Amino acid sequence: MAIRLKSWKGSVGKVRKKLPIGIDGFEKIRTNDFYYVDKTLFIKELLQNWGEVNLFTRPRRFGKSLNMSMLKCFFEIGRDPALFEGLRIAQEKELCEKYMGKFPVISISLKSVDGRSFDSASVALRTLIGDEARRFDCLKTSPNLSVDEKNAYAQLTKVGAEEGGFYTMTEGMAATSLKILSQLLEKHYGQKVILLIDEYDVPLDKAFQGGYYDEMVNLIRNLLGNALKTNDSLYFAVLTGCLRISKESIFTGLNNLNVMTIADPYFCDSFGFTENEVQELLRYYGLEEFQDTVRDWYDGYQFGDAAVYCPWDVIKYAQILLKDKSAEPENYWANTSGNDLIRRLLKKANQSTRNDVELLINGGTIIKPIRQELTYREVEDSIDNIWSVLYSTGYLTCRRKAPGKQMELALPNREVRELFIDLVKDWFRETTQADSGRINRFCAAFPAGDTGAIQEMLGDYLWESISVRDTAVRRNMKENFYHGMLLGLLQSQDRWLVKSNAETGEGYSDISIQTPDRVGIVIELKYADDGNLEKACGEALDQIEEKKYGEGLKRRGTKKIIKYGIAFWEKECMVEMG
């Protein structure tokens, strides 16, 4: 029975599709009235350029899983062709006639293969393979399979009560499972198999962090080697991931690997949204006025010769704007697991690396050698390899290629810049709080009214950290950066009541403090865009008086109030007491 593609009417009567927030299933999007950015010509380009094994490396949140789901829906036997009605690929009549719905398809995603130990991660891998094998229960009674072949299928799908409901296949059987399933499907259907493996590198990342990397490398190497290198039942395979893991690690002897990275001039606009696609989406939802804001925050990625936006960010911001057109853009990468990589970078950073990060935050570029093939162990071996990973995972983008396999790298947009700034503040807080004696002396200078000590020590902290000075960065963003640094230092005092942007008078002071001996401290921060620190300090103190920031502290019974105006400019500061 054909699937009906529906639509719904919005509150003003205009037919609008729902935004697909976090939905990476092609069939679900097409049958439940979600907006879809048409990427179906990816199928045509793949069929024109495919190798036996095709690996696409792209950052997370750029539509890899959705494209893999689309491939499954297009090629798999028994799928409804109505899913592709009205889409670009449907205009390729001969191609659709030849390939659509003609193949058995094995499709797995390894992003769930995780665990605190190798045993638990191995169980997760066997579970997803067993679940995929059970989709093909037609093999149980297939007239084309022998008794032994049906028994082999039964071993892939057997669940044991004594194993707590887990699949009973051994690790050795798991390593050959995709090859066995391919052979059984080819014999049943009389057609070779298409194999789709999404997020192939996630188990290796999780294993490296969990301390069982060598065991997982061995299992994934055997799984992929059997499925991709010695599998006569394979028509072709598509793999996706963030990193191109070296052949020596898991692709040993695999000479049929066709790799398309973000640096290659193929499939450039198949992942991510292009400028035209974002314009059309915003126009569809009546949000054209936000085009420049969306571009500033979420554009800037370079895939081959195409400039692309992060789809996840565009869709999330559009969702918020439909409810509140005054909403500010947000950092939607803030909670992604990949941010651990930047934290590890900062912990390993020497002064040269910190200078590079500072240059990037301030809108500059750095030139670094980029290695396209790495193992996860190599990522940690050298700080220089971190740049290659940050490039591959989307935290950095290429502005131009430089001699000697080098690239000129930059932060792609405002979102990633603010993410870096937030992580730098976290890193600064962790590193400074490790020196409790020094930080206690710094904090003690505030109730003592020792502006000289405050200024000297704060200057030392600024020199050791990273400054935000680029003219493209808004003043309040710069002030927020220094605000976060100072707040982290002051909050180290457990017996102090430290409030940020608290209402203490007619407005909100940047920082207010109450000490146990009833001393109140009001701090106002300013960033001196013109470098005139003395003037900025004066403005900060004037604001404290005009807004009566000390009144709230007086009402709470403080005996003495000390007022500080603190001005910053790059790595310089000035402290004045009012």
C-alpha cells in the first residue's frame, strides 16, 4: 500500500511542515509531515562515483545518519517508492528503475557501542547486529537456504535466558556476522547486498576513553575486514564517521576503500545546508529577516568547494524563532561529547598552543599541518595532531590550503567561537584553583582595599590566560569573558556570598560579595575598546554610584562597602577603588 505524504495547516491557515528536531530517519520525516531539505541527489552522485567501500568523514550534526537512512529507503527491497515522490532523485527515471528497491540492505549504526569495559561494549555491538539480523526473519523459512545456513542464521539471532536476554553469539561469531548475514541474504534474494555502517569510529573513541582501545580495535578490524575485504556477497558499502582512522589501525589490507573527507571535491553539498537551502528554509517559515544572524552564527564550514551551515543549529534556532522572534542565537554545540577534545587540548597546551587558541578566538587564522589519517592513540601523543582532529570534527575550518599539506585554519562562526571562550573560562578556573595559596592572597586583597595587589595579581592571571580582543567581538561578549574569569577566582572563597549580576540597587552589578565579617564589595567591569583603562575605570565607578549598586548590600546589614571599577584591554587591566 502506498504511503501518503501529508501536511498540516498552521494557526494562520498557511500549510507548514514541522521542523525535524533530532529526527534522522528518512521515512519518519517523509511520512510525518516534517520539513526536508532535499539531499537525494547524493544517491546519484554516489552511483556515479562509488567504490566497493565508500567512507564519508564529516563532523557530527551534519546529516550523516539521515543520509544513510535515505540510502536504506532508496535501495532496500520492499520499500515504498512514494517516499521519494516530488524529490530530485525521482526525476532520474533510468537510475530509479535500475536501483530503487532492488537490493537487500544491512544497516547498522555503531554510535551506541559504548560501555565502561570491553565486555559491555562488546555486548552492545552484538545486540545491534543481532537486532539487525532479526529484521530478516524471512531467512528462517527461506527455500533457498540449506539447513546449515538456517542454523547459521539462528546463531546470529539466538537470545539466551541465562545471559540475561542478550544475544548468545560469541565474539568470534560477531566478527564474522555481517559477512555471514550478507551471504545468507544474497542466496535468499539472488542479489548482492548493500552494507551501511554509520558512525563507524565511535566505538574506538569510546574505547580509548574507557581504557580498552586495543581490544576494540581488534574486534572492529575483524568485523570490517570480514565484511568489506573478503565478502563476495557485497555489492557496495557506505561508512560514515568523523575521523578517517588509519588503515594500519582497522582497515589493514583493505585496498578498495574510497575515502571522501571534508577536504575532497566530491559530495561537497551532500552534508550540511547550503546558502540557498538555508534561505529557502527561512523563507518557508517567514524568518527571512534572520538570514544575516543565522549566517554569522552557524555558517562558515568549508566542505570541498562548498560553504555550508550546520543543519542542527539552523533548525534549532528556527524552532525558537517561531515561538519568540526576539530570541538570541544559542550555542547548540555546548553539550556535545566532542567538547571533551578541546578540554584535553587545553590541558596539554603549552604557551605556543595557548597563543594559537587566543589568535583563533580573536578572529585570526593559524597555519598547521593536517594529517588525514590518525589513530586515537596518536591524537593524544602530540599536541600538533589535535589540530587535525579539530579540523575533521568541525571545530576548525579551512580558509585556504598552504604548502606542504598545511592548511590555514579558523574558527568557522560565532557559535564555535563562543564555545571556545566558555571552555577557556572553564579551563582557567580549573588551573587557577589548583594554586589555592595564590588565589587566597588575591581574594584577600579585595576586603583589604589593596588595589595594587589586585591589579598586579589579576594582570598575572591575564598574562597566563587568553584575551578576547578582536574588534568583531561584541563588547558585552568581551566583558562576559573577563567577568567569568574574575568570578571563578572569587567564588573559590567558600565563606563568601558571591553573586553575579545580582540586583543590589536600581540595577544589576557585575559582581557583589558579602564576607563573614559583614564587608560588602561591589565590582563593575568594563572593557576599554580604545585602550584607555583609566577612563573605563571611571565609567565603572560612576555606574556603581548612579545605579546605587551598594544599597542592597547596606540593607542586608553590611558594616562597610568597598566599590571597585575594573577595566580590561587585551592582557592589561586597571583597578580603582571608589
